[in-house]
Amino acid sequence: MAIIAANVSLIVCFAVLSHRRWLERGQPIKALAQTGLAIVLLIVVLLTRRGMQWQSYVFLWLSMHCILVVAASLLSPRLPGAMVKRFGYGIGLLYAVTWLGSFAVVLAANLTSDHNHGRIYAFIPFLIAWSGLAWGLYFGFGFKVHGGSLRIVRAGALGLVVILCAGIVMKTWRVYEPMKAIAAAFDERHELIMNAKADGLRDIEVPASLDLTRALREGFCTLEFYDIDSLSYTGTDDGRVLQSAIFKERK
């Protein structure tokens, strides 16, 4: 339904743009632009949800930018021409940097490494956030020039901030206790490993209760960090020595 609603709003917006004379007669320009911006805020809320199919995510993202362009085209004719050109060049350059920079990182990662880690793309959301700030400044100035009230826009933006912050706090609170237990286990294991190294051991055994392989997605970097040959986990049920599959003895 969100996809259909976004598509309908796009069709309506483009249909309205075809009636420029009707728009110039009255005062609907500000209301239409603010309505488009409100739809964009709703789409942003939808985009913050997880578990969405990537096709839907991409369509909503493109719909959001189409609505931004439509709303900006409603405000631009009455704004100073120099300002509109500067914004056009600036936002175009920002998107070019975002896409070309992302492509360069993707290309370099695929050419130089067999393992493509998602964390190397962490810069992309920051560039997108900068583009959102640029759009916000442009619309804010445009509404002021048109003499429109910003109460609705401000209320919508404030509501969006509250929703996003509430979601972050709730998700963080849910993982607080589990991560607290993992941190305590890590500290205990760290102390055991450091004491064993101080005694000259390089093949170290710790209790199975301190196996953080799955919780922290550990790999050979743990062995390299502590400069040890192997790390085994001793079980308490049958006295066996549990050797994690990813911790291979390095001789």
C-alpha cells in the first residue's frame, strides 16, 4: 500500500504541474509543495523500517526524490534565478560525488579483496544525509520567499525526529542486557588470556562459557591480536576440549 500511495502521489503531482496557469492564479503552490514535503517525510519513516524488500526500498527512495524535484519546481519560478542555479549545481555535484564515490569504493573493494565487507560503505548514508540538509535549506528559504507558514513543515520534521530517536532508543535498550553480558565475558576471557601469556603459554584454553565466536563473529584476528597459536574452549559436561572451527592452530 505504501508503494501504491507513493506512486499515486507522483502521478497527481506531475498532473498538477501540467496546469501551470491554474497554479499561478491562486495560492495552491505553497500548499502543494508542503504536501509533497509531508509525503517525503512519510516515505523517510517507511525507509527506516527493516526487513523491506530491496526493490520496494529503491522504489520508495526514487519516489521520494521525484517528489522533491516536483516540489522544488513549484517553488523555483518565484525564487531568484541565481539561487536556483547554485542549488541545482550544488545538489547535482553532491549526488555525483555520492554515486561516483560509491562506485569507486565498490570497484576498489572488488579488485583488491575477496571479502567485501559492508562496513566500507558506511560513508554513503552520511553523503545522503548531507543531500537531505541541502534540500531542507532550499525548501525552507523557498517557503519564506513565498510567504508560507512553516508550522506544518516544522511539526512534521519534529515528529519525524521523535519517531527516529524513539526507534533508536528502543532498539538500543533491547540489546543492552545481552551486550552487557557479552562485555563481561570478554573482559573475563581477556584477563585469562593475558595471564596465560604472561606464563609463557601460546596454546590457551578457557571455559566454554567464554566462547564468543558466534556473538562477536571472531576469526583469526583474535589470534593475531593476542599473538597466540590457538584458543580452545574446555567443556564442563564431558571433559572434552572444544576447539572452535575458525581457530586453527598456526605452527
